[in-house]
Amino acid sequence: MLDIKLETKRLILRKPKNSDWKDLLEGVGEYDVAKMLLRVPYPYKKEDAKKFVNKVIKEWKQKEPANILFFIELKSEKKVIGAIGIHKIDKFSGVGTTGSWINKKYWRNGYMTEAKIAVNDFAFNKLGLIRLTSKVFKENKASNATQSKMGYKLEGLMRKVARSLASGRLHDEYVYGLLKEDWKKVKPKFKSFL
Ligand SMILES: CC(C)(COP(=O)(O)OP(=O)(O)OC[C@H]1O[C@@H](n2cnc3c(N)ncnc32)[C@H](O)[C@@H]1OP(=O)(O)O)[C@@H](O)C(=O)NCCC(=O)NCCS
């Protein structure tokens, strides 16, 4: 069973608890969040949130999970304000894919930047990965900007490749990659977060 907890100045990245469903419902139940994600139904219901929390709790019980999804707790409010995951973990190749969201009420406070710093360090220094991939809908300004800010390199555009369940819309997606050596170079820029 995995028991990893990452701590930053303002956040705790941890496995979910059953009671987190309410915060999940508030965060992902917002259309502006759901429409940028792949498989979130809209409207998002209490049952959807509870089912999802259970699924993630089960994943955390696996010995070698292919997905590690951290719930992001804001220390000052003891509230889950987002999630960030490393998915499709392939230890043999040393790669994984990231995905994330933050509750709309908390956008633009640097929380995703702070969470990504912790997750990049964890992926490269603890999990032993050498590359993280991130796929972002072409029109998602905030997320595309976040990837560039974190040192991800734009590697291509996949056309009409992903449909959002919430909006029903088919999207083009940008593909980004962050190598361990890219992260080493970029990390000092985030001194104020450490
Ligand atoms: C993308 C998302 C996670 C960013 O979270 P956040 O906590 O607001 O991000 P941060 O405050 O750390 O900002 C990181 C950078 O993103 C960019 N950014 C964030 N919001 C932006 C916006 N609305 N417009 C343009 N750029 C934006 C900025 O460059 C920012 O850095 P800066 O403040 O130093 O300029 C959040 O907007 C979100 O949850 N969106 C909906 C779900 C989603 O898109 N998930 C990602 C799917 S790929």
C-alpha cells in the first residue's frame, strides 16, 4: 500500500479520504473546470464524486499503481481544492503522464505551480522517472501557459484527438514533455515557492 504525502508551503498532496467527495463535487462540478477535462460528466453529481473517490482510494492500495492521483489540500482551510496525478506510469521506460485541476475559486494563486513543483520532484527523484508528458486542449490558455512556465517543451499538436465528456466537444491537443534534465534547469526559478 502506498502512503506518500507531499508537503509544500501552502499545500498537502495526499491520498483521498472518503469525506473528500464534497470538495471534489464543488471543484469538478464547475463547468469551467469539467469542460477542460476528458472524462468528467456534467452536471457532476454527488454519486459521481463518491464513486470517483472510492476508485482513487482503491488505486492507492495497489502495490505498483499505474496511476497516482494526489488530492490537493489547502492547509489554511483544510479543504481539497484540486487534484494532480501521474498516470500511465511505466517504470521500464521511466515515463508518466500528468493531469490536474484546481477549484475555480482558487485559480491564479500559484497553487498549481506549487503542486507541480512537488510532483515533478517526486516523479524524478522518488519514482525514478525520466520524463513526464502532458496533453492539453488547444484552447486551454491557463493550462498551456502552466506547462510552459514549468519548463515543459511543446512537442506537437494532435488534431481532433480528445472529446470532453462534459462539453461533448472534440479537441485538438498540444503534447508537452518535461525531461528530468529540463526540470533541473528550470527548478531554481521557483525559489520563492520552496
Ligand atoms: C490550469 C489550472 C490547473 C491552473 O491552476 P492555477 O492554480 O490557477 O495555476 P497558477 O496560479 O499556478 O498559474 C500558473 C500559470 O498559468 C497561467 N495562467 C493561469 N490561469 C490563467 C488564465 N486564466 N489565463 C492565462 N494564463 C493563465 C499563468 O501563466 C500562470 O502563471 P503566472 O501567474 O506566474 O503568470 C486551472 O486553471 C484549472 O484547473 N483549469 C481547469 C482544469 C484544467 O484545465 N486542467 C488542466 C487540464 S490539461
